[in-house]
Amino acid sequence: MAFAVCARAVEELAVGEQRNGIDDIWGRRTPFCGAGNWSQRVDQNLTAEPDKWVQSCCVLCSNGCGMDIAVKDNKIVGVRGRGDDQISRGRLGPKGLNGWIANNSEDRLTRPLIRKSGKLVPTTWEEAMSTMVAKCIEVRDKSTPFALGIHSTGQLFLEEYHLLAMVGKAGLHTNNMDGNTRLCTATAAQALKETFGSDGQPGTYADIDVTECIFLAGHNPAHTQTVLWSRILDRLAAPNRPRLIVLDCRKTPCAEAADVHLAPKLGTNVAVLNGLLRLIVKNGAVDQSFIAAHTVGFDEMVKTVESYTPDKVEQISGIAASLLIQAGEILSTAPSLVSTALQGLYQSHQATAASCLLNNINLLRGMIGKPGCGILQMNGQPTSQNTRESGCDGEYPGFLNHQNKAHMDHLTRAWNVDKLAIPHGDLPSHAMEIFRHAETGSIKWLWIIGTNPAVSMPELHRIRSILSSHELFVIVQDAFLTETAKLADIVLPTALWGEKTGTFTNTDRTVHISHKAVDPPGEAKSDFEIFLDFAKRMDFRDKDGMPLIKFSDPEGTFNHWREFSKGLVPDYSGITYEKLSKCSGIQWPCNDQRPDGTARLYEDLIFPTAADRCETYGHDLVTGGAISGDEYKLNDPSGRARIRSCDYEPPLESTDDEYPFLLTTGRNAYQFHTRTKTARAPKLEAAAPHVVVEISRGDAERLAIEPGEELVVSSRRGTVKGPAQITDIIPGHIFIPFHYGYWDKPSHKTAANELTITYWDPVSKQPMFKLAAVQVHKASEPSGQKLLEKLAVALDHAKELVDKTMSSMHAHRAHTGDYLFLAKETCSEFEKACDIVSARYLEELDLQSGLRHMKKFANQAANLLQPALDKYGEHAGDEGKRLREALIRPMRTGSTGILHDLHDLYMMTWELHATLMILDKAAKALADQNFVDDCENASSTVKRMQMWFVTQFQHRAAQALIVPS
Ligand code: SF4
């Protein structure tokens, strides 16, 4: 899918430009040559004349700019952009031009490390892998596969993810598998699923070249995707400049360039977006024929947004009503519209709801699936799209729906495994839950791959304590001794980008290939090789007893993925290594019908929302409650997009006298994530060497804070220190970049996540990094800081003590037997309750007969569970007896007495129903088909009982209640 090229622009600009991008982040403006014709500008940064150039793509943000790697004497000596690349047309930003220098760092890990006598010491691969495997088997055999956890990354290659997904799901059978993509891109995926039925970016970057309006919602590409911002800047500088609306509490470079800058108080995005939707409706700008033919949910949304007048939105968000009206006018009149979102929505309060409301704007205007009209729910990391596609993010490969039996059959057939081999009865654990399970001792073996939770997760003192626990065996796979690796039991040294071959997919579904350019240092291995070695040592088998993993190199793995993805939403079947090596990017779906790839999804306006096709049945956007398949099928959208509605809810944490500021965290243009790579590139590190505390001019003046003055920021969870940077952020707000960990610093007080809260969006489960109440003091003030810090340390110790005491009091054992006993006991107590009730109404023969049946069914249900009781044991309790005694009162008479007694018996059946539902999850996790069948049969029996009770209510309720007696 190469661009048609603007000849004039190429002639003038297609020369290798030596550029480091530090002082001029976005580079000079280049002419815009009309639709689809973004000019070439080939940037390069070379430190020596190379022997060869090797095709690759940048992995330092989700933009995915094609680049070539310059190699001399088996060493990377520079990079240059690829002029034919459809994403960048040769441009590279500061990180792309300089980040590769980290590959050549002196402190790369070159040998595996193992903890002995409390210290990490070098070891052999044999000892590291055999120890890792032995510990894995020991934990699995003693505590089930659910005591194993994998926390991976958004920076591997597609082939590595595909292999890892098979290892984790079909090999280890664990439900505890997620990526750090939960922190950056989970909401993007969820919002796309909730609205369109499936993950998969509807839009394409080419829409930016022709659109007449761009809405950047919580998205600051000037710092997060600098080459994308160059593209937008070129459009803004060209004739037919598009209108630009920016939603951001900071005055970012994007906000400065905007026609309207909406700067809301943190946590209020849903109110603002509801206000904009209301204005579009009021302005009569809704594309009614599109809404009628291609969407569901419009009327409900209109009702929800009705009360969000500009005045009300101003009250909630602080945005002047006049500004909201201006933005509403632009969105109502724009002939075309590209809407984008990133962490300002995803990591904030009501994240999924806000992202769905953004989707609504384009749907209301009928602006999707055609040139200049698209939605880009951006990704955070370079390969996070592949984490989602492969199922390494806790979801399922190929955007399959784990609640849909046919989808799971597709998966188990493709992998040739039994249907219970892949855990899918439960909702997959998300990253925050995985760490919580580790905190409570339920996960005992945790494999951390290419990520650094000791700096990136919220509330870092907790994460440090979890990773340091003697109860948890931690394996870290990384190229550097990160803050997390320092806490590990085993460290496996890995190859970086440029030292291995594979493919990866950017935000707009463009797939690039990155060929191996140089060898990794020392004994470091690619993640692919490590996963393969682990799978062999674990001897994972398919259902025919053959090795589970049937491929042995990246290209073979890619072909396996192509075959699997054929016909699914992310269809890669038409992409090959050969094709990728002859161009610079192909957008999936790519197949026989679309051999050159597909720029826009949904050109036919048919969305994958049909019940048999969708990736999820959706959620209540306020509570996160999952909609069941049966409920969904009742109102099957059958290919129409779902317009979602959600009211604004105030956030959990807000300001008070003690913590009067709101904190948000984010990135700068020079550092990537926790600086593991970028801090090792001297020019990038020098450009942004330390943490800063951004504060508004008004607040700085009020508190007499000078630029650069050292500030102390504290939340209820921790403290950060850094120099003040006085900016146009809205008053009462503080911004701290999250990059600054402590691998090269003596103190923990630089990491923004010391302050953030362990709380997540109820739907996407993405942590809320962009809202925490904090206090700010000058470091020089003899304020209560020292006291507060001491208090925080004391609280940590107290909590640790409580945790240790609790865990020592609690002998570890499986609890399946508790619930089996509860089910058996509830059946038996229900039988007793039936006898009691029956004895009260001897003249009611119909009731007598019915209760006799109920007793029989309860007995049957208990008998069905006997084999499981024999197998897993029972652990006696008295909840069933206590429930019966609490519900069945000593004496009741008459028709209302019968009604109350039936009501109470019915409540007991629900206790049984819930107990069986919980047991069913355990049975599936144990991959015990007989147990699963017994639970299902017992549940059917209970449903039959409940039907009788409902019929009794239908007969008796009205008469008993309304006629005085
Ligand atoms: S915009 Fe992103 S992908 Fe492109 S060069 Fe910069 S960091 Fe790399």
C-alpha cells in the first residue's frame, strides 16, 4: 500500500538528513501534496559509514515508523527512515533517531543470573532454565496452574507473542496471563469492542491527510508519537487546514496549535463528552439515516446526554460553556472528522465510558469507514496491538470471544488441544489482579517478561514488597538489570530489537518486518528462543501426544499465525515475510480478496457486533458487570455499531484540605516508559535527565514557588521530590512524568507511581494513573513532610506485619472442598426446610407434592456432587445451616405465610445456584470434565427447582398480597 508520491517533494527532500531530533523534535515542515501524498523527508542519524543497511521499524512508540538499521562490524552504527514507509515517509523523531544507542550499552545483561544466599550471581543457561522449570512444576503440582502467573509486555514481536500465548494458555493452563499493555492500551481495545463488537482500529493514518477536522481527546502526539504530530503539523501548515480540537488539562504543543482547547478538571471527561454529544444532537447535526441503518442505542444516548448542558458541564469540568459550544459547533459542521484518544482518556476516571463516547461522536455524524472519517483509539506501546491480537493480554487469540463455544472450538482445533486445556470459564486475570494474587500468596511463580513493574505499576511500595516476598518465585526476562530484575530469583538476558527477526503491528494495523541486523551480546537470547526452550523442557503436548509447539523459527511461527488468523477480524493470511521485505508496511486484514491490505475497516458499514461474531457481549459501563450471551442475543445488534451511554460519576479520590491538588502523570518526548533504553542514549537522557513537577502559574505564585525550586509531592501512598516547572496546566493540578525510576538514582522519590492509586477502570481494568489527590510543599519548608514520610514508612511496616501475621496464621490449602461441602450442606438444609414448611400446611396438597419434588431434586443435586466430594475432599462449615435458621422462621400461617416460606426456600435455591456457579469455575480451571459435567447437571436441577417456585409465585402472590386477610 505505497503512497502515490508527490514528485516535487521527493526531489527536494529525499536526501539523507543527518538529524538528531533533540532540539527540533518534529523537524521542518514539508509540503503537503494532496490526498494520500504526504511528502518524503528521510531523516537519519549515523555515527559511522555502515557496511550494510537492514530493514526494520522503530519500536519506541506505537506509531511504528519504518527505518533501516546501519551496521558496521556486527554493531549498530545508526538508523535512517524509509522514504517509502506509509507511516512516516522517512521521518524519525528524537527517540527513533537516538534510541538504538541503548543496544550498544556496556551494561547489557550477557549471562543469566540466579539468586544465591540473597544475591544475584551469574550462572549458566542450563542452571537458570532447569531451576525455573523445576520451580514451575513444583508450584503447578502442589497448587494448580492457577498459582502460576505471566506478566509480559507491549514490546515483543508477533511471533514471540503467538508462541507465548500457546505456552501460557495451552501449556501452563493458567488464567493469570496479562501484559503491561493493561497499563497503556486495554481501554483502546475495550472501547473498540464495546462499540464495534471487536478490537481492531477502524481508521488509518491516511485519513489525517484528507480530513477537515481532528479531535485529539486526551492525546498528545507532540510528545507521545512525534512523527504523527509532524504529519498533523504539515496538514495544519498546508492550504485547507483542518480544524483542531484538543481535550487536555495541560497546554501541550497540540493544545497550543488548536482552534479550541478544552481543558477539563481531571476525572471529568465523561461529562465533557456527554456535553459535546448533546450539542451535536441539539445542532441537528446527527446523520439520521446512518443512525437508523447502522447503529443501535441512539435513543438511550439522547436521553442520557439531555441534562449535560454547557452550564452543567462547566460546573463539573471547569471548561467555560462558551468554549464547549464552540467545540460543539465545529464537530457539528465539520464535513469530515478524525477522532483520536490516548492515555488522557484511557488512564483517567471512567476510561472505557469516555472512549466509547468518543466513538459515539463519529457515529452520530456518520463519519466512519470513508476517507477523512475515522477513529484512532491509539496504542501506547510499539507492539501492544500484537499483545491483543495474540491473546497475551489476558484475552483470546484472534479476537475470539471466550464466552462463545464456537469461538473456543476454533481455537482448540487450531492448537489441537482438548476444550478444557485452555482456561476460558472465568474472566482472565488482569495485571492488577495478578499482582494482588501474588500479594495474597495465591500466585507463587511469576514470570515477568520485558517490563518493569517496579516502576510502571501504581503504588510502588506495594509492588516492591510483593516482588521481594520470599513466598513468590520471580523470573525476569530483560536486556538490562532493571529495578524489577534486581528483585528477581532468576534473570534471563534477552536480545533487543535489531538482534532478532520478527514482525509487529502499529496503531493503524500496519504490519512491518524487522530483520536481525546484529548478534545479541554475550549469551543473551531472543525471547522467542527462551519461550521455545521453556516449552521443550516442560514437554507440552497436544491432545494426540505430539509436541504442542510445532514451529521452530520466527517465519514458521508467522505462517502458523497466518493460517490461524484466516477469516478472523485480524486476518494476516495474505501477508508473508517476502511481501513485508519488499515494501514498508501492510495493513491487516490482508487476504486473497485484499492482497495489498486494507486501509479502513468498516467501509461496508457492517460491524462485527453479531452475537456469533463479536469478541465480547459488552459490559455495564458504570459497574463493569458483564452482559451475558443470552441477554446480548435478545437484542442482537447484528452488524450495527453500538452507541453506548454513560452518566458522569464523581471519582473515588478527590481533593480535600489535606490533599488539595490533583495529580496526573504522563510522558515527555525524549524518554520511553521507565527509561530502560532511552536513559542509555546520552542525547535523550541529557534532554530530559530528571523528574519535574509541573504546576500552574497561579498556584506557583500563590505558594511563592520559583521555577526549578525543589518540591515535595505527597499522596496517601508515597512521596516524590523534583524541581518545579511552571506551566499553563490548569490551576489545582500537578503533572509528573512517569519515566523516572531508580536504577541509576539512589532514592525512590523520583517515580511518579509512588503516588498513584491501586484503582482501575471497571470495564477495561486499566489502572487510573491520571487522578490522585496530592499535597505540594517546598522541600526547603520545615513542613510536616518528615513526619508524613515517617508515617508512610510506619504504615508500610504495619501493613507488612499484618500481612505476614495473617499468612502465618493461615495454613495454605486448596478450598474446593469448602464449596463442595457448602453445596452438599445447602442441599441437606434445604431438604430440612422443606420438611418444616410442609408440616405447616398439611391441607395444601399441591404444596406438599411440590415440596416433595423439591426435596428429591435437592437430593439429586447433592448426589451429583458426590464424586467430586470423594475426589477433592470436603471441609466442613455451617453456612448452610445458619442460612436455613436465619430464613425459615418458627411459625407462619395462612396465604402470606406460604408466600414468605416459599420466598425463603427460593432464596436457598439461589445460594445453591451461586455455590454451583463458583464450583463450575474451579472445575474448569482444574480441567476436570467429569466435575464440570456434574456441576452443569446439578445447576440444571436447581434451575428446574427455581421454575417451580416462580410458578408458585405467579399463582399465589397477587391473591395473598392484595386481598386483606
Ligand atoms: S514517532 Fe515513535 S515510532 Fe516514530 S520514530 Fe518516534 S518513537 Fe519511533
